[in-house]
Amino acid sequence: MAHDAGVSGSHWHVEVTDLLVTAQGPAGTPTPIVRDLSFGIARGEVLALIGESGSGKTTAGLSLLGYARPGCRIAGGCVRVGTTDVLALRRSQLADFRGANVSYIAQSAAAAFNPAQRLLSQVIEPALIHRLMPRREAEEKARELFRALALPDPVRIGERYPHQVSGGQLQRVMAAMALITDPELVVLDEPSTALDVTTQVEVLRAFKRVVRDLRTTALYISHDLAVVAQIADRIVVMHDGAAQETGTTGTILDDAQHPYTRSLLAAAAPRGVPETTDPPMPPLLEVTNLTAGYGHRRALIPVLHGVSFTIAPGRVLGVIGESGCGKSTLARVVAGLLPQASGQVLLDGQSLPARVEERTRDHLRAVQIVFQSADTALNPARRIGPILARPLRFYHGMRGITARRRVAELLDMVRLPRAVADRFPDELSGGQKQRINLARALAAEPRLLLCDEVTSALDTVVGAAVLDLLAELRRELGLAMMFISHDLSTVRAICDDIMILYAGQRVELGSRAALRQLPRHPYTDLLLSSVPQLRPGWLDEVGSVHLREASGEPSLDDGVRPCAFFRRCALRIEGVCDRATPPLRHLSKGGMILCHRDEAELSRVEACETVDLASDAPTIHGCE
Amino acid sequence: MSDDILPTLPGGTAPSVDLPAASRRSLLSMAMAGGLITAGGLALPAEAATAPKRGGKLTVAGYASSTKDTLDPAHASNSTDYSRLFMFYNGLTVFDRHLNALPDLAESVETKDAKNWVVKLRKGITFHDGSPFTSADVVFSLARHKDPATSSVVRPIALQMQEIKAAGPHEVRITLTGPNSELPSLLAIYQMVIVKDGTKDFSKGIGTGPFVVKEFNPGVRSIAVRNPNYFHHGKPYLDEVTFFGITDNAARANALLSGDIDIASGITPLATRQIKAAKGFAVLNTAAGNYTDLIMHLDAPMTGNPDFVLAMKYLQDRERIRDSVFLGYATIGNDQPIAPSNPYYDASLPQRPLDLEKAKFHLKKAGMLGSKVRLVSSVAATGSPDMAVILQDTARKIGFDIQIDRVPANGYWSNYWLKAPFTYGNINPRPTANILLTLFFQSTAPWNESHFKNPTFDKLLIASRAETDLAKRKQMYAEMQKLIRDDAGIGIPVFISDLDAYSTRVKGFYPIPTGDLMGFNFAQNVWVDG
Amino acid sequence: MNHDTPRGRRRARPSPVALAAGTVVVACFALAVFGPVLAPHAEGTIVSRNIFAPMSAAFPLGTDYLGRDMLSRVLYGARFTIGVALPATLLASGTGTLLGMLAAVRGRTLDAVLSRAMDTLISLPTLIFSLVVVAALGSSITVLVLTAAVIYTPGSYRIARSVAVDLSATDFVKAARARGEGGLAIMLGEILPNMVMPVLTDFGLRFVFIVLLLSSLSFLGLGIQPPYSDWGGMVRENIEGLSAGAPAVIVPAVAIAILTVSVNLLIDNLPGRGSRHRGA
Amino acid sequence: MADAIALLAAGRRRFAAPPLAVLVLRRIAVSLLLLFAVSVLVFAGTEMLPGDVAQMILGQGATPQALAGLRAALHLNEPAWLRYLHWLWGLLHGNAGHSLVNGMSIATLVGRRLVNSLWLALFTTVVTVPLALTVGITAAIWRGTAYDRVVNMLTIATVSVPEFLFATVAVLIFAVRLRWLPALSLVMRGASFAELLRAYALPVATLSLAIFAQMARMTRAALVNTLSSSYVEMAVLKGVRPVRLVLRHALPNALGPVANAVALSLSFLLGGVVIVETVFSYPGLAKLMVDAVSTRDMPLVQACAMIFCTAYLLLVLVADIIALLANPRLRHR
């Protein structure tokens, strides 16, 4: 099937020239989403395609499989993989080509796996439908790949269904599916973006190992320079469907020419507002020993266990942790959307009623929540004007012209043109939506803003801009905030204090400054060390502090609540961490942690980050 | 069709005109004189002169079918029930095509005074289960109609028989409450057929009839097979009759045309076109005197006004009704219930015409011109919705507004008929004019539709029963017809024919004017050829 | 994943199909209103002794089983077809949607009760249900409309509920609740505007079903009562003219087909379809 | 088609549900509850009907005392709730009582008819379901194409043809004109298979027309939904060909809603076929119930209603179980 394209003159193993992909615009006119894009990949090389979402990088990646999403079509250019002129292939030839010669790893493995089939059968399917090897052999190969990708229980994991496997594992299983046919090219589309940082490191390492070992040629699509820096040999920077700059990873990172690339780098670089140490004030929000969860009173599935913290007026508390650690739940409890099971929420020293229905207008007005995804947080059926006017009328009884004027002011406040007022949400970009989302909260003139992952759905640059906006607003309006995120760097950017949650436990709480110093809670340490850095080779340097995938919650029997982190903890003490409730330790650096190890031990260990990975039972040595 | 809900009192019109009055009188007086009607069996009709063939099966569809289907004579209330009764049972007497009540299970029916009757029974007849037929069975069969617990449809008639007692195994004596020379006709009523003494479960249909029950499934079908020892020699001609109801008119006609059935009873005038167009099919037209009448309560505010009543009668466009509603399968009526085919019919009574002027005049007189009135109609009363539309249309011409309120057939007879002051009824043929008048026009009649109360009429009615002189009787009937035509709140525009459609391979199929399907007695009289 | 370049506009201009279908629908509704005015003959007047007459200059659509002018009948019929089907459908969809939203928003007990009640209704065969109701209450227009509405409410309830349940889980509803909005405000302000498409789609089908239900009822003699008649009823009352190929049967049948098909084509091709929560 | 979203949504919400057995038991419990509700509803409904069976049996000729006697004999004088309890009690002991009209036991009356109805339903299912699914699936695969649009049009068009019209046309053509098929479907016992086919051809065709469209549209809707999922896109990128794509990847996930769609349509085949049973005078249950209503034979009406309701609930139950089985999240946890 692979017929000679006659372009094998060039030294590239994969070559894309003047690619043009158009989308069917609403008015019926085709609009280009990828324009005269050209690049080549040498055999065994990993090329990174980097850019914001909407930059057309995924579209470009898919065109390597001769595939265009519904509504799009590959309108021009040439795509050559090995000796195959992909765009010249007919339907049936394409079917033979896809999966065999080029394979694809999608962003969300959870969505990309068929929920109704066992993993193994899905993994070996490409090998079978392309008749590359008999079933038994394919299964054997799959198991090897599982092993190579450091998946737990490689022999039996294939018998599971997608919903029975964690996200990080699924992503690796998908890699196995992509590699089982030894394709000439693997297209990885943001394969680690959806994962928690700590998991991401694992996945990245696994990918890197197999790619290196199998000398796979790969196209790595991502928006995250830091990640790309670890894996790619060369980088193509895309923007508005066109390549802006191409170069080796080193050159791109060190002396980027194109302004757009620079802005990317700038956005990725860690930033921070000056430390503010205002005089201690009576707390605006005080949360004490909060326990909350889902399900009925009796059969409560707790998500938060005895969390306590305070936020002073005008201060910003950052709350970080992996997905499912209960940080969003915390916001919902404070907002009154989810009544707590026990514990108190105090506003200005008086306790807030648990249910939103019982709160007074003032309570409601004072505490506003900004949801993560602007896409779903704005009613698609209503125009921006009314969306913003609603809280004005609801809280301040504003109508007509006054309301309209106020809406305009709000739009100014979030740096949006006033004309936006009569658009519909899905006529706006993600960033714009998030600003509207913010403006709606500000309309209430709150004193406390609950920001739930407000930037995580956005691209780096856009997100950075929103962060800056928040910082300004805080300065201008003296807003207090609870800033929830899974991403340390963003939290660092604007928070005074930082609280770290793990499995619903507040494992550490301290000032931003304090968090930079040792000792830290082992989980905090893991979290910090997992954040990719803009240095090639960082991935190889960072010694893995992971032992196993976390599996399930620790047993909660009669009041005793052992350390939730002990299963993954490098420093755990068998028989202690998993039995007794960890004590609350106030550290000399300031702040507090929840750990069985005392300050001395922790500082000693963390001073030299060497942990033996080999042995299953972790023993800490050196530094005696 | 009304039959499935309206309980029918049995019968047909009195002896038809083509029977010389003389022979009638002689026959009757003979009986009076103690002579006897000999068991001549059934006279073969002229067109059936060709020798009947034995054997063959017949599939017949009536128009009524429901779980109400029954083989209990006391509860039979529609055409399909009646037809079944005659498959499995016999009466003491039976109507021939001229409506003479001839002896059937009876050998003779004798009287001297029209009050005390002696019925001699045929001997050697056995029921389907082999048990012999005796006077006990007769007494049981007739007496049970009088018992309220039986809730018999013909109880009012049975009550005329004051005493019914056996005199020996093959003789029954019947004493009437008052003289009634028409007892032989009464005994020919289908509900009066003879069942086995003491029968409780009628679903087996144990009778003396021409056929034996092979299958009886209410609302589905019945299959009747030849009774090998039927007492009428040579009968029945058919080996088997499958009989069921198809309630949908179009479906019934189509079933015939597609050859699925051999006879379809009660077809609509519309269907006759289609059937006549097709080869190998014919339509049997039975003028039994069925009529759909306009009812005006004489004691209600509006309809009570005699001028209004007259106006409505003058507004009847009888020809148009005959032609467009019944496509000609009807005979013009004169607002009185006795059909032209009836010997008591008074031809000298002037026909009331369609007269808009008179109608207008009477309405003015009643001061109702320009006012509105609500007329209730329903398919339950055959053709009444269309008759209503025509009346409405005619009335509009003189600026009188009739609002038609058509109600579903379901529940019509219990909720509207006899209740609504201005509505339609549908009356099935009765065996004798006397029964008809008694049931519908006597002041005390259970179904006095228009609340017609007239002492003169009542006297005439009673007297006519005992009156044995035909001429005198005719005179009485003439007077009664005039009274009804002029004073009753009843408008009878036409008499509707019963229409059966049949495949021409069915022979010996002729009208007996007590109703469709040869007065419901087709089963033992028809045969198939080819 | 979300673009940082604005999405395509939501409202494209209507497709030719939509326009065509729309015109037909409007025409039908116009007939329902002005039919009687346009009709050459009054309802139920018998204009010819010739029944089941073919199309002719005098009677453009022929005559029916009584010799009435079919053109006039059909013109009047529009009123009884649409005049019953439309309010019934509106009622059914309206109630269904409202209850569906209530169930979704108020949740738990009310939801359980309503859903069970609806299931009970669904489980009863429609025709027989109508038979009982009409037999009990008579077949006035009101009764017909109400019966049809009751029969088809559960269906639209199911759809409305499922859509509303999804919607009430969205952030913008959460946001409204966090703001302290009342249940009604949330239902009308936040949820309802997003249910338009699925509800409309469902509306189209229900409309067809109800028109059909009418004709089925007239088959059992429970439909609109003569001299008036809906199109389905006309098909029924003239069915015996079918063998003769009388237009009296065919014309109203075609009328029904045209109406129902165009209603659905219109809805399926409405501009603005394809915004989220579309009806499959 | 919109019904499908309901079903799809329902499917989605089930993910967080307890294990299969529990769910099934719960559904059964609910079904029983519904049955009870229906029994009350039916009883109440029949109470509303004007006129009573005594009237119907005796007709106008009935003298008051005759009526009274019969009413007493039929226990019509007892208060409604008492009669209801009697009936329910009987029902629970598998005794549906006797017909008020002809005294036959309800069981025997209903029994034969039920068998007939089931046969008709079965034949129709065998014919319609595969057809509808094929059309629905193909339309989903080629969604947006001319074929899809044509199917869409046709399905609506077929829905909008009155059943009795189609039936009559079919009879006129195939029974009256061509004489290929019988106009009646009274199947005699011990009929040969060929006869059986001929007898059932027309009613089955009519019924198929009635339910085909709905089924096809909902199947399409359900499938379109899964076909636009990203695991199907993934399969395409693996090089899976269309047929396998639909059968292996899309269909299993659309099974729940499709099953539900089919169940909804089939539930029509017992109670909804009055017209077909009338036109072809097929002795089925629906016609029986209509008769029962018009003769005010309440025990019969109630028995039929309960059967219809039970049938519906069974179908839905089966569909739900299929949906649950098709969803590994519930099978394996």
C-alpha cells in the first residue's frame, strides 16, 4: 500500500510542506486553521509542535495521519511519512496506513478509550486489524510495553476496563497502544496535560524512556515549554496556524528570536508579586476543623477532613493539591453550595449559615465564587450584558441605565471592550469568558473572592494575563481571595499564604516565603520537585520520589485518621504513618505541617534529595 | 348499527301482502275453529327450485361482535346472536318468507278463544346431547323468560303467558293474560327458541337445531357443524358454518371481495357499489321495516310545541335522505312506524311532503323562527348523523338554525336515547305491528320515545289484539297510524333496508323480512354451489 | 480545549429547506384561521347528489360520501386539525417541560414522584386511555385537547427532565445558586433558555403523534364529531371511497402528510440548531 | 428522536449507581409500585364511565327491579373501594374473577387473546426491529448525507400516515385486487406456516409502519451520539474500518439507549393495535379491552389494563438491564 511518493530525496524521515487545512466557517466560507506549515522530522528524532490552543497544532498533528476533524479539510500541501505520500492515499489505503505507519496518542486517555472494552483488546487492536501479528504475540508484546512503561501489574492490567485505571496509567496504556505496531511515527497530542504534576513526571519519564529505547520518531504536541524542553530535540513554535520559529530545543529556550516565542517564555517563567507583610488583622474568613463530603448524613463520603485556616482582609490564600484533593469542595463549602458535615465557617467572626438558602444577601454578596471553566460558567443562551446586569440587580437593585453604565465599568475593569456586552458567551474567547466570569463576581462588590482554578483551563499567556488582572484588582479593590489551583507556579504568582491539601487533609500551611525554605512536608516537597522547569535535562536530574501509584484512601477507623500520604511517602514509617493520626507541627520557618517525622528529621533528609528507588520498602541512607 | 346495544324485541312485519287475505282468514278461522296448522315444514322459495346441494363449508360475517356474544336465548340482543340461536336451537314455530308462523318443534298450535292455547309437540326429536325433547323443555324455556332473575330481553312479552304447563310429555297448555290471536308469531320470536330443561351453562348451545357447537368464543367466532340427526329431513345442507362479527364496515365488505368470507351482513349502502361492481357477488335487500326516527319530546319546552313538531316533519327531505344517505336502499316513510310492506299499512293516508312554506309558517306560529335548537345524533342510530346534516341544511334555507351535537355510539343508548328531548332513535323490525305499537307508542310503553300519550290510541291498540276480523283490524290500525303521523313527536323519513352482500356461490339465500341474513335463519336454508 | 480566538457566530441564516417548510407551515396555519372565509361552501352543506365525485371545475377536490364539497371540507378541516393538535401539543410540551425542570431542579422526592406518575401514564395504552376518557366525558374539543395533552405529557417530561438534569449540573446554574437565586429564577432565567432546541424537536414529533391520535380516535368514533371533522376524520369517514380512488380520501391524507412533514423539517432545520444541548 | 437524549442522559447518570443486582431489584420494586398505581388508576377510570354493566346487559327494556336484581347479583351495589379490594385480593391470588357480561372466567377470555396478541407482536418485532436498526445505524453512519436526509423525511412521512388508511389500502391492493393475501387474519389452529405468513403479512406490515420510524430515528440519535465521541475518533486513527467501527466501537456503547428505544416502540404492540385488530378482525387483547369498555365489563377492562401495563414495565425493565449490562462500570467495580 505504501506507494512511493518520489520525494525521498530529502533527508527527512517525515516531511510536511506547505500544509493548508481549512475549516468550514459558519458563513459557509472555508477559513484556514493551518497555513503553509512546513517542517521535517529526522528518523528517531522527537520534534515538538508548541503553541497555544487554537494555534492549529493538533490539526497539524492529525494531518500526519491524513485525518481532518469533521468540518475541516486538508486543502493543500504535502505530507510524507517514510515513502508514503499521505494526502494521496485513498480511503481504504488510509485505513491501512493509520495505526500501522503512524499512530496517535490523544490528550485525554479517559475519553479516548472505549468504556465498553477491556484495555488489552483495545491495545492490540491496531496490530490485529493490520494483520501484523497473531493475537497471542500481540498480547505478549502489549505486556512488554506495559512493563517498559512502568505500569503496575503489567500482566493483568490489560484485563481491566478504562474506568478501573487511573489517568496516569491510562495515558501510558495508550502509549502502549500507539507503539504496538512499531509505527514509523507517533503523534503525541498533549499527552500529559490532563495529569497532575506528580503523575506527569512519571508519564513523561516513561515516554522518554521508550522513545529513546525504541528510537521512535515522534511529533510531540504541547503548549507547555517546560515539558517540551525535557523531551524534544527540536521545537516548532506555532501561532495562528503558522510556524513562527523553528530551532533546536536549546536555541529556542536560550535565544528565541520571534516575539511570540519570547512571550511564551515570559509567561512560563515563574513570577511573583512583592511580599506583603501588612499588620496582623482580625481574619475576614475563618474556617475551623472543617469536614465535608458527599452522600447522606450517615453514609458520608468525606472529601475534607478537619481543615482549618484563616484569610485576613486583602490577603490571598493559595490552595493547591492534586485533582480530587478536595480543594474545589472547600470552595463550594465556603460558598454555601455544599453544607459541611462538621466544623465552622466564620465571616467577620460570625458563623456563616451552611446552606446558601439560609444566608443573607450581605453574606452572599460578600463571598463570591469564580468557577474553573468559563465555558460552562456562563449561560450560553444569554448575552453578556444581562449576565453581568443580573447580580447588579440582584444585590444592588440596579436597573436600566445605571445598570448599563455599571456593566460598562465592569467591562473596563476586566479590560474588555464595552461592545462585548451584547455578544453571546460562545462568541467570546476562553480568556474573554474568564474575564466576564470574573466581572460577574466583581459586580457583587464582594470582600472575598473564591477563585477555583480560574487559569487552569487557559493557555499560559492568557492565563498569565488573567493572573495579572487578578493581582491588580486585588491591589485596587483590596479584595481578599482564596485562590485554588493545582499549579504551584500560578499560586506562587499571587498568593501571600499557601495551603497544601492532600486527600482532604491540610498537610501544610505557611507563607509563600516559608514554603520556599526547608523543611517541608514530604508531599509539598514532592509537589515542588515535580513542577517541570525550563531546563532541558531537568527530567533526568529530578530523582523520582515516587514509590507507588496512590491506590485508595487510608482506612478511617474510629476517629484515627492516619496520614493520607503515607502510601506514596518516601519518608513514611511503617506501622506509624498508617496507624496513628499525624501530629500538627509548627515549624521554625513559620507555618505548620501534618507529619509524624519531626522538623529535624525532615530537614536532614530533604537536604540531600536521595531516595533509593530500587527497593520497594524505602530506606533513607546517606546523610548519616 | 343499533343492535349491539339496543335490545331488540323480536319479530317481523305481519303476513306480507302477496298472501291472499282470504287464505289468511281461512287459516286463522280454521285455527279458531279448532282446526290445526299441520307441520308442513318450510315452503321452498321459487328461486330456490334448483335442487339444494349437500356439503360444503360457509364463512359468514355479521356486523356485531363482542364478549357480549351469547348462546343464551334470553340475552340474545343482536343480529349475530339471533343467527347463532337459529343454528343451534329451534322455536315452537318459525317464520317463513311471508312471515307465516309455521309449526317447527310444535306439531300444532291450537286455540278456540285466542286466550287458551294448546301446543302439540313433535315426537322423537333429540337434543344435541342425545336426550329426548319433551314438554318439560318447552315449559322451562318459555317460563324462564318470566323470571326476573333471568333478566330476559323478552320478559314483557313472556309475561302475556299467564300459565305455561305440560299436559303429558308432548303437549303444553298456554293461558294468556288476555286474548291475543298472534301467539304463533310470538312463539316464532328468536328468543323463544327451546333449550334443554334446567340448562344453566348455555355456552355449549345444547339445542335441537340444525347445527352442533364445535367452537364458541365470544367476541371471536363460532364454528357450527352439521347435526346428523336433525329432525328436518335433508337439512341442513352445509357441513360447517364459521360465523363471526367484523365491526368495521369497510373491512367487512373487503373481506367478502377478497374471498375470505361468503356472506357479509349489514353492509353499508356505499359498499353496495363496490360489491355490485365486482364479479361473482350480489346484494340481498331485505325491507324489514327498520327505521331511524327523529324524536321530539312532547313534554319538553321547545320540542313540546306542536307547531315545532309539524315544522320538523315538513322539513324532512325524504327523497334526499333516501338517495344520499341510503343510496336508494330505503322506502319513503310517512312519520308513522308501519312500513308499506305491512298489510296494515294505510296507503290512503296522505304522504307528508317536504314543504318549506308550511314549515316556516309553523315555526313563525311557534315564534321560533331565527332561534336555535340542539339536535343530538350518533352513528349508533343508523344514518342519523347524515340525516341530521340534511335536516340542518334544509332548515338553514328558511333561516332556522339547528345545531348538530353528534355523540359517540358508545353509551348512546343509555345516555341520550330517551333522555335528550331532540334526538334520533333506531327501531328494529318487530314480528307484528301490534308488538311494535305496544312497545313504542302505548302511553305506558317502556320505549315511548316522544312521550306520546293518547287514550284513543291506547284503546284501539288493546281492542285490535282481540279483534279477529281482518278488515276491522285494518281500520283500527289505519286510525292509529293517522294519530301517530299527526300527533306523535316522531319523524320517520324513510324505512331502511337491511343489506347483505354474498358470493354468488351461495344459493337459496332469500329475504325473510324479520331482519338480515334471511331473518337470521340462513344457516339451515342456504347451500353452496361450486 | 478552548480557543483564544472567538468562536463562530451561533446564528447562521436559515436554510432554504427551513424557509420552504416554514412557508408551508404558515400557510397551513393561515388556512386554520381563514379557511372558513375561503371555503366556497358552508360546513356540511350537501352540494351534489354525486358522492365521491372526482376532481372537477365545480368541485376542485371532488365531493365526499354525502356529496359535500371536499375543498370546503379540507379548508374547514385545517381548523379542527391544527386547532386541536396545536393547543394539545403546546399543553403537553409546556407541562412536560415545566414538570421536567421542576423534577430536575427540586430533585429527590418530587423527581421520584413525578417520574413514577409519568411512567404510570405512559404504561397505559393511549387509544384505550382516550376511549375511557371520551366515553366518560364526551368528545368535546376541550376533552380531546386535554386527553391528547395528558397522553403526550410524559414523553416531553422525560426529555425535558433529562436535559434539565444535565443543565442544572452546569457551573452557570451553580453560580446562580451561589448568588442566592431562587428556584424559579434559576429555572426560567438559566435553565429554560437552554432547553429550547430539544423541546422544540420533541414538539415536532408530538405534533405528528397528536394529529395521528385524532384520526385514530375518529376511527373509534371518538374524534371530532360531524358535520365538523379534522383531516384524519375525513380520511376515516370517506374510507369507503378508497376503492373508487375518490379524492375525498386521498386529499386529507396528503394534507396531513404535508403539514406534519413540513413542521418537522422546519424544526430540524431551524437556524441556531447545533448550539449545545441540541435534540440529538 | 429527542426521546433518545433522555435515554442517553439517563444512561450517563447511571454511572454513579450501585451494583447491578441492587439496581435491578430496585427497578422491579418500582415496577410493582407502578402496577399498583395503575390498578388504582384503571379502577378509578372505569368508575367514571356512565352507565353500568347491568344497563348494558338488560338494555332499556330492563325494569328497575330487574336492574336492581342483576346489580345485586354482580355486587355492583358495594362501595367502589370494597369492590377494588375484592378484585385486588383476587388478583393477588391469581384469580382475575369472571366477566360480568358473559360469566366466563377472565383467565380463559384473556388467555387466548393474549396468545394471539403476543404472536402478532412477535412477528412484528422480528420484522421491524432488524429493519429499523439497520436503517437507523446506516443513517447514523452516513449522517448529513442525502441518504440521511431522505431517511429523516421518510420516517416522518410514514409516521404521519393514519394506520387504518395504510391498512385499507393494503387490503384493497393485496387482498381485493390481487387476491394474494387474506383481508382477515383469523388464523385457524393448526394452520401451516405458509398460511400463517399470509395471514400475518398485512397486519404486521401495518404495525411495522407504525413503529418503524420512531425506532429508526431513536437508534440513529443514540448512535450519532456515540459516533461523535473521541474514542470513536481514536478508533478511526487506529485504522479501524467503518463496519468494525460501528459494530465494535459505537454500537456497544449505544446499546442502552437503543434498547430503550426499541422497548418503547414495542410496548405499543400490545395495547396500541386496536385499529389493526379491528380492520383485520384479529382476535387480540386490545380489541377485547375496547369491547370490555363499551360493555362496561370492568373486571375484563382491569385485567387487560394490568396486562398492558405489566408488559410495558417488563419491556422497560429488560431494556434497562441490557443498558446496565452494556455498561462495564456497573458490571465491574
